Amino acid sequence: MDRRAVSAARVLVTDLDGTLLGGDRRERRRLRDALARHPHIKVVFATGRSLASVRELLRDDPLIPIPHWIIADVGASVIDGPRMLHVDALEEQLRKGWPGAEQVRAGLSSFPQLVYQDGVAQEGRCSFHLDPTGLTGALRYAVKDLGCSWTYSSGRFFDVLPVGASKGNALELLRRGMGWARQGVLAVGDSLNDLSMLSTGTHAVVVANAEVALAAAAPAREEVHHSVWEGAAAVLEGMERLGWLDCRSVTVGYHRPPVRWIDGGWRSPCSPNGILPTLRSALADERLDAVWAAAHTGERAPTATAATAAGVSLSLLPLSPDRWAGYFHRACKETLWPALMSQPDLIRDLPEHWSDYERVNVAFARHIASLAAQGGTVWLHDYNLWLVPAVLKSRRPDLAVGLFHHTPFPQPEVFRRIPQAEQLISSLAYLDWAGFHTADSADNFRRLFTSAFRTAPRLGVHPLGIDRQAVAEMAKARLGHRRRDAGGDTQLVLSVERLDYAKAPVRKIQALDTLLTQTPQLREKMSYRLICPPPEPGIAAYDTTREELESAVDRINHRWATPAWQPVDYIPHNLDFPAVVDHYLAADVFWVTSLADGMNLTAQEYVTTHHATHRPGTLVLSRYAGVARHTGSAALLTDPHSEQDLVAALRTALAMPVADRTAHINRLHDLLDLPAPDQWARACITAIHHSRTPEVDAELPVVH
């Protein structure tokens, strides 16, 4: 046997009830999956149960890992796990001098407070129920006179044992026999009968739900950790703290994975742009040593870790549909999203669902902590994880933690309208770095901390571009496939956006109706196509917007349509990216009217498709979209809060001569030379990695 290999072994020794079997079922599943991913970690059960009882658990509970060894009967038995056979040589040492259960019962028959545990299989021990008041000095002396030892746990279990039997002694015999180094053993327990194994000099964890007496009696050594987590979560934490789990230099935290689990397989988004494909392309670089942590909802989750088709390492956090609905559909979309969109009057205080937001953020923090290497970099994304920094840093102060806001960040007075604003600020203060698309958003974030008398994290402005080469190649390839729209001098105005009141779709329809009223000669000379897929089912915040939009489209079409024409072509579903490119190529005008927008990549895609195919076009752009900070007045800027301005900008776009449209597209293309997704991601990760250096930039760092 290679003694070096044995001494380097990692051994998890854990109690069952209250420890391995304790806590949230999702944490138990995470623990099972973590052990399955790390088969080199040897698992030892240390339990008061008998072998027969452990067999039943293994048969009935799929979340229990298969043990390599079992210390049973409170340390009186040692079993070879795979073979389920008693190790006689060790048990002879542990049970030396044992008088037998019958003699013990007879010797203690004068103590009526003892109630023998009938029906409980026992080997090498004698177990009773005992009220705490019955643990008298006389009883202790009687056990000693029998040549035995005893242990009392959970305020009711009184176990009489051979004088040399305990979980700690059994562990020591096993450890020495196997050649395990003390520093390679982690013992985890919750009751007083675990004290002996927590006192053997190995690494140890006392779970949060442990008996008060165990927490008080546990050795005051650096190697003994008192966890704030219960059961299985504390076991996971113990392994994380020792660096036993497969950890990565870079951990990305986003509420969604870059791929979707559909019909038993992973499906990738077809667009090369957006946060999901952007991060996926960046993390496919093996040099980053990165893993993506994301939530997965549904009753049948895929394995906890899977490689996607793009080669991204993915680690999933299972969430129940109900938890996801409270977290995302309610707290995120009804409490936080209105503030980000600078619509504070729409903010709803939902205490019953804010608890879901808190719990999901805590679960994310714990999940990320289990994945991140010592001193690693954590890159969080968006408002969905605003409470992660505080929890994560309390567990893993060694990590550099950054958060990028893909949304705009509101002014401080709007942010403070969020009922839980102080809680959020307190968590965001734990960030080492915060990133934004625009300097305006970064400044709002900085001023929020100034008004709270706190020091803001280091800030970075990193505007995100698109994969222009991929879009250009797609546009050239689709030229011969693009759909034919009404010919002649009929112009097509296009918007491509998800259903969201922040995109102001109803205001566009109203402005178009006003334009036709003021300029009736445009009837049959222009049409508007709105590609507006709905959000995922269950987001009630958008129901009103959808109803208002559908009614507005029906009204304008009813009012203005002719037998051969209608003003609005409403497409309320997702299209694959080649089809979207076809619509870009067909459009004379691209119309963006966001009330607030982090960047807006569709505007960049439209400009790129027209530039690559030498087609004229016009971009009408909300001055509140992040991309407007880069186009300036080269785009036709519009104010979506003003119907008059919306009408005037659209009229100007429709009247623009072809030559001017060509120059317009060329100028925008030059101005939108922003970092490609992979360059952008690397710049953000580098900024987070260096954010913990002592020097602080005097000026706001800007990366182009």
C-alpha cells in the first residue's frame, strides 16, 4: 500500500440524524451530488443507529451517500461499508470487558427512570430513554460498577457502552489502521455523543442545530468550526472550508443558466448576443478555469454539474417552482424592477415574497462558496443577486467579489423607494467591485453610497458590444433568404424587444396613431412591425402591459387598415436569430423607445446588419438607452415620455433621404465599435481580480 496516498486521504466522518440527514432537502441533495463528484472523499457514518437501521436508511433514502465505513452503536461497532460486514478485530478492542446487555439491564433494574428502548436493534450497547432529571449520581456510579461507560444525548438517550467504546475511540482505531492523517479527517456532529470524535484532534464542525451542550463542550481549537448552517449545509461548508471540493478560479453567478434543459437535453440560445451567450462564449475559454452557477427550476433537474455543448462548466442550484415564482416573478419583477426602470410608483412591497428573495440569495451564496477556489474571483450579475455579497463574504472573505449591472442603476432617491433599500445597500457594501454599462449608472451607484455614509466599492464602466463579425456574416448569408415585404415606396419600421412596460410598446402604438392622424398621407406608405415575445409565464407585473398593448394594436388596425394593408404587424412570440436578422434587413427604420435600458444590443445588431450588407437604414433611439451614450446625436434621439417627441422623431426618420441613411448607418457603425463579448468579459473579470489591491483609482475607470 502506498502510505503517501493513504496519508493524503480525505475522510468525512459524520453523524446521521441531525447532521447528514438534517437540514433542507435541497442541501442534502447538494451534499450528495458533491460527494458523487468527489469519489476520493471517503465517507464514514458515525451514528447511534445499529447496522440494521443504517441498512434501512440506505434502502429507503436516495439522498444518502454509500459509506466506506460505518461506526455504529455509538462507537461499539465498526462496519466495512461496501460489504456491510462487522470488522471483528476493531470491535474486539472497543467491546473489551463488555458484560452483555442482559447483565447491564439487570444491574440497572433498580432505576425506574430508565426505559429500555424495545424494538431498537442494539449491538455491544444497552440503550434507554431517560429524562434529564433522572441522570443522577447514583446512576452514574451504578454504570461504573458494571465496568461500563455511558453517554447521554438529545436530552433523552442514555447509552450504556463498553468502557472503551465511543465514536471517538472507534474513529481513532479506524484512522490509525487505515493510515489517515489527522489533518485529512473532518468530523461533523450535532449531539453530545459526537463530542468524543470532535475531540480527536481532527478538523471538526459543530452544526448550527447541535445540542447546546455539545456547542459548549466542543474543544476550543482553531480546527473546530461552529457553523451557522444546519445539517447537510454545515457538512458542505466544512468541506468547502478545507478546499476539498472541486473549486474554480472564476465563478460566475447568474440566476439563469446559459442553456435551457428541454426534453432531456440542453438547448442553446441561437443569438450570439445578450448576457447568456456573452458569458457562455467567455467561459468556454478553458484558461479562465471558470464555472457558471445558476438556478434550475422544475421537478426533474439534470445533474448538478454538466458540461454544455459550448464546453461551459455548469453547476445548478435546484429551486422549487413556488420558490422561483416568489423570488423572480414577484420580488424581482414587482419590487426591484420598477426601481431599476425609474418607475417608483410601480414598486410593490411584498413581504411574503421578499423572504423567497432572501432565501434564494442565501442559497446562491452557499452554492457559489462551494465552487470558488481559495482567493478566487466571483462575478455576479444583476439585481437578482443583490443579497449574495454579504452572505458570501461572511463565509468566504478570501474571495474577490464583483457584480455587473446589465440594467440601468437608478438615482439614489428612486432606489431608496425600495422598501428593503437599507438591507440591499448593506449587502452591496461587501462588493469589491461594481460594473456598469454607463458612467451615469456608475455615478448613481456611487451617490447612493455617499448618501448612506458608506464607501462605495471600486467602480468600472464597461459598455458591452455585440459579436459584430457573427452578426455581419449572418446578415450577408441571409440576404438571399430575407422575407419580401410590401414593395414600392412603403417603408417598414421595426422594433424587436421583449414584452415589458419599460420598453414602452403601448406608447409607440399611441404615437403611431397620432402620426397617422396628423399625416394621413402616410397611410399605406409605412407599416410598423413589433416583434415582442412575452416573458416566461407567471410574471403578473406584465399582464396589464400585454392587455393594453393588444387592445392598442386592435384599435389602430381597426381604425386605419385597408383591404391590402394594416399599420401594425404584431408578432408576440420568439423568433430564431436568422429570422430576426431577416426582419432587420427588411426594416427601413429601427425604433427603440426604452424608458430605461442598460445598453440595448438590438440597436447594435440592426446597425451591423445594414452596414455589412451596404443597406441604408435609420436608428430612432431612446435617449435613455445606454447605447445612446455612444451614438450621441448620430442616432435620431427620442424621448419616450413625450408623445410629441416620439411622433416628431419617427416622422423625421421616415423623411430621411436614402443617401443620408447610408451615411447615418456608416457613422453609427464607427461609433459603436465597442468591446466584443469575449473581450468585455475578460476585462470585467480582470477588474474584479485586481479590485482588492490597496490602491484606489482617483477617477472612475473606463474600459472601452
